[in-house]
Amino acid sequence: MLADYLIVACASLKGMDLVVSEDHGTMLSDWSRQAYALVNKQLKLREPRFIGYKTFKSLLLQGSGGD
């Protein structure tokens, strides 16, 4: 679980737009999402958008023009 929080913290600090994960048990749980939002608000950081792997893959394929 600590690794999940570090991933999101680094993404927020570096201003990354996306975090790709299918981990609904910890990283994407309601409790975790509330914690990210609270900390990012406190530190005036933008929260990255969370998307699943399938969505990410389709976005990449759209950009490359192939599959």
C-alpha cells in the first residue's frame, strides 16, 4: 500500500496527468482517493487522473494510428 501512495505522490509532485492502474483494492479505493484529494488540496497540487489499463491502451493506439 505504501508503494501505491508513493506512486500517486510522485505523480502529483511532478504534475503528471495520468496514473494508470487496475488496483481498486488499494490505489483506487474510495478511502485512498479521498486521502489523495485531501493531501493534494493541502499542498496545492493537481491530482492526476486515474484510468484503467484498457483505457490507456486504447488512447495509445488512437494516437499511433494502429493496433
